[in-house]
Amino acid sequence: MEIEKQIIEILNKVKPYLQHDGGDVDFVKYDDGICYVKLQGACAGCAFADLTIANTIEDILTSEIPEVISVQNIDE
């Protein structure tokens, strides 16, 4: 549960940057080293969504929380 709180705290710091461009990110769950998120708004259909996950969200989370090894976007 502590890891989930840390993830949410970090995502809340990233959100304003995504919201500035019309997007957003929601925490879905953390399971076995993988953080699952859902991109919202403009980010959901953006061609750069994978880069946003890998080069921004994943980089920050894995560097701040050693237990997080990967971030996956859940498309619904």
C-alpha cells in the first residue's frame, strides 16, 4: 500500500504537465513491480502516448521508487 501512495504522489506531480496539453493520467493499480496507468484526454489518443509513458512517467517512477520496474498503459 505504501508503494501505491508513493506512485500516486509522483503522478500528481506529473499531472499538471499533461493537463497543460489537454491530457491526464490516472493510477489504476500496482502489481508485481508493474504500475498500471490510464492516459486520459488528449493523451489517450496521442501518437506520442508510448513516449509519454516510457520517457516521462516510467523514468520518473522507476528512478524514485526502486520497486517499480515498468509502467504500462491500460487502453480501454
